[in-house]
Amino acid sequence: MVPTPITVRVPAKLNLHLAVGDSRSDGYHELVTVFQALSLIDEVTIRASDEPGLEVHGEGADSTPTGADNLAWRAVAELARASGRDPEDPGVRISLNKGIPVAGGMGGGSSDAAATLLALNSLWRLEMGRDELAEVAGALGSDVPFALQGGTALGTGRGERLVPVLARHTYHWVIALHEDGLRTPEVYGELDRLRRNSASRVGDVEPVLEALASGDPRELALLLGNDLQAAAVSLRPVLRRTLRAGVDAGALAGIVSGSGPTCAFLCTDADEAIRVAAELSGAGVCRTVRVAQGPVPGARLVGDERTDRPTPPQVHA
């Protein structure tokens, strides 16, 4: 009997706070970050197949790699090795239906890898717990464990060591997407270059955690910070206009998401987010505008009632 295909929905991530330390001996940077999972969703379907491979549909499909360098496909090989299967012949086919921007600083590749781990765990009937899957996830990339967990979390190390964070509010965001992505290593390299000239750094994380516990979006807006923002803006100067336009449209604050170039704008409520999105979409400073909310759960099998949530509206610039 051929197993039924397994579908997993997995959210994008936003870094509300991203403090980047100096480069470590292994080439990574020490991070202190606060993740929040947002309602921009990728859907990953895996089925048993005699023709293994990967296909991509939706947002950024043309620019998404489909070979062995795709993080979802690497997740197949990693879990196969961890479970005693042949990583060269996993016998599965992956279909990615993308709603998360590619190379946009929102962890789309990491989310797909996390969804792949969860789907394969079910397809192969491995019965691995979340903690075991998180260990495999950490070997794949810094953001992959959070994509499994979702919600709001404090990340340290490379970002893979997670502690859940209390967030007493649903936060409403406007997301501005750009035409071309930025490569994360290039942005970190630019940050290192800027720091040779004493670039500023974000403050301590504790006030951010306190603001999240209070549930006041205005308080949180004052504390959003990302050490990579200056580097992303240096590489993509148009982001200055995007950030200014979002605030001028009425957002409480704007921030570059992760390594960029996606920008996220915090709004007071859902109605205000839709109004800001409509105004920003006409400003000519980005390709597409979307409305999202967070926190939302991490990777979930379709059929779990916690995945039954609406697709966020999209506004085309």
C-alpha cells in the first residue's frame, strides 16, 4: 500500500530583536534574537515516489533551487541518515507551495526544512519527538528549530537554542516584499565591514521581553532592533525609502526582517494594518505588500485544528 501524501503548513519568522556578536572561530556569529512566527505560510507536501525530486510553486518559484542545495532536500538526507535510511535513495518527492518570500530574511528555506522533517517523520512512521526533530533541525540551519516550534522565542548561540517567550498580544504586521533577495552571508560580511568603522549595535534584549509580556504594541514598537539592518540598507539603499514610507503611512515602527530585504511594519490593530498596507502599496517603494499577524504555531500537519487559519490578504503594489 502506497502511503498517503503528508502536507505540513509552516510559518515565516520575523526577528523582533537581533543582536549580532562578533564572528566566531567556526565562521558563525553569536546571536541573541527574539523570533516571532507570522501568518505567511509555506505548504510542503511529501509523497513516496519512485521518481524522487523537488518541485516549487508560488512565491519566488523561479528563483528557488530544486537540487541538492535546497534546504528541504538536505533535510530529507539528514533525517534519512538519522533514521538509518539511505540518504541517496530516500524514495520521496517534495512539493513546495511557497507564500514566504525567497531570500527575504523571513526564514523561508528554514521553514521548508522544518516542514520536511515533520512530514517525513509521519510518512516514514519514525515516531520521533519534537526534541529529537529539533536536534536534526539544528544541524541543518540556525532558524530551522524555531520554524518547528513557532510562537515567540528567545534564540541564542546561532539562534538554534530556544526558550519560549510569553507574548500577551496578537501583533499585526504589514510586510513589504522586494524584487530581489539578499544573500545572508553577503549581509553578514557587510556588517563586519561596517563594524570596522564602529557601527552601532542594538541594546539589551530584556526590555523587548518585558514589552512582549505587557502586550502593548506601542511599547514593543519603540524597542524593535536589528543589527543586520544597517548592512542590508547599505547593500540595498532603497530600503531607506521603504522604511520611511511605512512609518509615514501610519505604522508604529518598521524594521528590516533578518538579513532583508523584506521590511516589516508593526501596527496597532488589524484594521490599521490593512489601511497602512493599502497606502504603502501605492508608494512605489516595494513589489508587493502583505498583511500578517503573529505569533502563530510552528510547523503543523494539515488536519491539526491549529493549522485551520485564513490565508493573509495580499496587496499588489
